[in-house]
Amino acid sequence: MPTSSTLSPTLAASAAASRRILLAIGLAAIALVGAALYLQHARDMLPCPLCVIQRYLFLGIALFSLIGAFAGRIKVLAGLALLCGLGGLGVVAKHLYVLAHPGFSCGIDPMETMLNKIPTATALPWLFRADGLCEAAQDTVLGLSVPQWSALWFALLTLSLAWVLVRRAR
């Protein structure tokens, strides 16, 4: 049975590794929002309400992951980031459903109106204003639609966050 003096360096190394993983997850989530902004402003791919909600969730992952990487509450903050990832998987699943069923639009509806009146959308319309139609997200980037990329990244980030939590629990 290991003593506390031999276990302590192992726990410290595990915490340091978890912090590095959380830092990478946070930076990846920020980069994904940056990619979405590039597609919006340079390639004129307007975000729909579901896209905007996904941005909020990617930013939630980034915020909680980065705070967890620098603060001492790795498990709690990784858990909150994981909740954002799971929420993102749910939202992107609905988005993929909309794309698979043409005519089932979430375009100009109460969700768009509500999202565009949130203080973050009025203060930062270049980031959070929903102007596109959900079923119009058919353009591809490297062979996948933006919602498909979003699903892939939400899955990767969510699995990584779950791994950080499982690893810390051992």
C-alpha cells in the first residue's frame, strides 16, 4: 500500500495533466468559435438560432475549462464544462435532425426573436445574432457541413472532459 509521501507526487502529476488537458480543451473551444466567426464574416455563412446556441455552449466549455485549468477546482469546473458539452450534443443533434428533414425549419420563429434580444446578442451582434435559417446549413467545409463539424467537436470535447473527470476520480 503506498504511503502518503509516495502518493502525493502522483496526485500532483495527475492534477497537472488534468490542468493541461483542460487548457487544451478551452483553447480548442475558443478556436472553434473563431472558426465560426470566420465562416460568418468572411464566407457569409449566417448563423441560425441553433448555431448561436452552440456558440454559447462552446464558450461555456471554454470558460469553465480555462477557469478549471488555472483555479484549484478542477473536478467541479470540468463537470460544468461537461454539462455544456452534453447540452451542445443535444442542440447539434436537433440541428442535424432539421437538416435531415427539409421543411422542418427553426428559421424565423420565437427562438430567433428571443435569442436576438438577449443582452449578449444586443451588445455583441457580430458574435451572437441569429440571422440564418437552420435548414440552410448545407455548405460544406472539408466535406462536412458546419453542424456535422460541430457534432464531431462537441463529441471530442465531451469525451475529453469525461475522461478528465474519470481520471480525477481514481
